[in-house]
Amino acid sequence: MFNQPGRAICLLVVVALAILFPPLMQWGGNEYFIGIASRMLIYGIAATSLNFILGYGGMVSFGHAAFLGVGAYTAAILVESGWSSALIVWPLAMLLAAAIALLIALVSLRTTGVYFIMITLAFAQMLYYIAVSMNAYGGEEGLNIPRVTIPGLDLESDTQLYYVAFVLVCSVIYLLHRVINSRFGRVLTAISENEARMQALGYKTMHFKLVAFVLAGAVAGIAGALLATQNSFVNPSIMHWTSSGLLLFMVILGGVGNKYGGLIGAIVFLGLEDFAVNIRIDWLADLYPNYSQHSLLLVGLVLLTVVMFAPHGIAGLFSKGGRRVSH
Amino acid sequence: MALPAYFRRGADVSVTDVLLKTISVHKRFGGIAATRNVSLEILAGEVHALIGPNGAGKTTLIAQLSGLLTPDSGQITFDSHDITDLPIYDRVKLGLARSYQITSIFKSFSVLDNIALAVQARTNTSYSVWKPIASDSALFDEAFALTEEIGLGARSDSIAGQLSHGEQRQLEVGLALATKPKLLLLDEPMAGMGPEESERLVGLLDKVRQQVTVLLVEHDMDAVFRLANRVSVLVNGELIVTDLPDVVRNSDEVKRAYLGDEVAS
């Protein structure tokens, strides 16, 4: 849809708007939206990491929220034990999520198709029930935690947290951009297209998928840690299977195999959800008084529409073709 | 082992070692013995054709040679390595590549990208995650040279899925060739090709035989007898004869088992 300079201008406008967003909201007295926007960016990080293995690696993981949860709980437990610096907490959250991802991948990647979907789901549910049973950390209720700190920043400020999330989501999308255009990325997309032939060319395909899966787990882990900080709270529902479904939902909505797909999906999904819950639509309320309690109904309709009419997701409407890299 | 004079046909073949050897290889699928006691020797430098009626077990044998299947018993050695239990990607590293009877290419990639994947597989650079592949001129220069060699130079920017059937078959063989193998296992490379396309592929194989040993499974007898130094005949999973093309052509046993009509006419 856009040529190269057109695309760059588009990107600059979007980035400028994102930077100006908090002051604009404060000026208009809508600080509430800064928190919503931070949440969108954080889920954007998680969905982008899922899109990496799903859209480029062909691995339909139905347990990606597990890594979100591991990251969030690692952060929460560390903060609870007195470690407050994000520079320690976040890398550790990432590392632990990567380690769990490695263990899950070693088993799951022996399967493909529906079995892979089910086994990733099963692992995530196992972690969910482990979290439920951790009574020292609130069990099913979860636990409240103070926000982490970064020297020179005040993360108690929603605006500053927003900027941290913004920088991180940009870094993650840039990282994805580099990886998918590298030799590794080329191999990964080729494996997702024809794994048997890649083996016949001499690639040990399992290793490439493993590396991608672990990388995605680590990135989802940092999203989880950010989410714990933003909410000042964590509970097991963060890794419930519906949370994994949510991430898949975002990726499909935004655009599978598009580097902006995860972020766009997160923004649109959470935006719709917030809209459906908080904004009253009179004619719909007349028709169906309790509709706001069923906000996901609206979101479901949107997903249905996107799948039917925009098979490459929302991002696909703005770019032709899929994930193919060019040279 | 000295190479008999009759063996030197066309190509400048000087190496005379056994490159691939199977010893009493067996493979069963339930009640069906797909490979029975097959002992086969492929000499370095030859084009060795493997023929036999449909269902004789040619593809099953190729699958065991390439590493897709493991024999129930018996041994396979390649270039003095025991490769009987080696996975397919490790065999490729030793120099054993295959093409498929059913075209197996990367249909959404360009022709050049397809070949580049095979070239890249030979290097140890595939875990590089940062450097853009687009700036990788050495990789694409080599890939382009290979694309021209297999006769697809003019189509290098085309998406592989949009090539004609014949061109896809050329790419199929090209992918295996681009791994720079010592031994190329070709499973019916001419399958579904028109006469002109077959002719082009025969020409290509006649060229690559200078550098690489070939095991050719093929139904196109014209191609087999033009290219092969030696011919093995597989019937019901059993190797009934390995000999020079003319000997095989005139063998009563082979005629009975297989060639029958074609030779009679």
C-alpha cells in the first residue's frame, strides 16, 4: 500500500503520536488512558514474541501465557524478597522464562500440529496450577507488590512506565525485524514451510525451532515482569489458558507473520475490550441491557470479521503479501 | 579396484573406490518385505541407475540410503562411514544428498532464495540472527551461479511456486545439487516431464556427472540407458542384477521380470 518513503513517514507519525500521547492525555484530563496504553504496549511485547514463533516459525503455541506468568511471578517474588531494581529483576524474569521455555520446547517440539497445540496448552495449565497452589505467594488470590525501580526514573509514575514499555516494545519489534531478515530467520521461515526438505538440505531443524521458542519465551517473560510492575499485582489468571488464547487472538487479529501484527492486535483487542466495558452504546443497551458484561462478544464479532475479510489481519490491510523478506 | 575400460564412458572418471555400500539391508512394513537382502555397491564417479517395476521398493531403498528410514537389519556405509543410523541432516553433511519423486521445494521463496538455503546449509552461519541476509552478496553470488548452472538463471527472481512443472523439477534437482554432494540420490527426476524438459534434465545430469556420483531411480528408459554406467534392477524388494546397461537390456531374467514389452518392441 505504501512505498518505502511513505512507509517511513507513516512510522514516524505513529512514533511521534505515541511519544506525545501521555502529555496529550494529561492535558485533556484523561490520565486513565495512559495506563490502558501501557497495558497495550506490554501485551504488544508478548504478542510479538508469540508472532515470532507462530508467524515465522509455524509453531502454534497455545501456552504462551506460561512465559508471561513465569516472568510476572519471578518479578513479584523477587520484589517480595526485597530485590527492587528492575535492572536485576527483569533480566532474571527473562532468564527464568527462557529456561522454562527450553524445558517445554524440548518435549513439545517432538510433536507437531494439533499435538503441539495440546502439549503447550497442557504445560501452561500445569504452571497455572502450580501458581494456584503457591500459598506463600497468595495462591489463587495472588499478591500485591510494590513497583520495581530504575535508577533515574520514577516507575510509580504511569507516564514514565509508559515510556519504558514503549522503548521496550520498539526494541522488541526491531529485534524481530533483524532476526527475520537474518540467515537464522530465513532458515526458520523455510522450516515452517517445508521442514522435511530443510533436513534433506542438512539443517538440524529441531535446534532452530528450539532457539526460536526459547527466544520467544524470554521476551514474553519480560512482558510478564512489566505487567506485574504495571498492575502492582500478580495472580495465577495471568497464565490461565484463556490468557494464552488472548495472545493468539491478538496475533491473528493484528496479522500473523507481520512484525507489527502483535502490537496492532494488542492495541485493537484491549481497546475494544475497554470500549465495550466502559462506553455505553445506547441503542445496543436498549436492545440488550447487559451487553457490557459480555464485552468479549463484541470482540469475538470483530475477530470473526477480520478472519473472514482480512485473512492477513489488520496489518495485512496495509501491506501486500505475507511475511516474505526481500533482498 | 581397477575400473574396467568399458566403465569409462563420456566422463573423465578416475576415482574407482566404492562410495556407497549396503550390506544385506532388510526393511519390512508389517507383512510386506519392501527391501530384501539388498547388497549394493556404488562406485565413485559412476552414474548408477536403479530400475524396477512400480512397487519394487526403489523409493523405500532411497529412503534408507538418505536417512528417512532406518533398515531393520543390515549396514550402510558411505565414504567409509557407517551411516546406518545417521539422521538425514548428518548424512547431508557427509556429502549424501537426495531429490524427491514428489517435488519438495520452498514454494513461497524465490528460485534464488531456494538455492541460497542449500548453499547456506553448507556453512556454519545459520545461527546468525543480526546481519541482514540481503547484504550477503557472497551467499547470493554463489547461489546465482548455481541457478544458472541448473538452467534457471533467467527465472532466479521468480517465486518457485509459480514455475512450470518442468522448472520445478529442475529446481528440485538443483536443491540437492547445491548442497555440493559427493553422491546424489535422484528419485525419478523426470517424473511428469515432457520430452523437451526431460532432454534438458538429461543434459544437466550429463554435465554434473563430471563432479558427482549419481544414483538414478528413473522410469524413463531412454534417459537411463543414455546416462548410466551401470544398472541395477530391483524386483519385489530384491536386487536381481547389477551390470552394464547393454547386459541388463539383454538379460532374459530382467526381460521376464520387468522390461518385457519395451525390449521386445
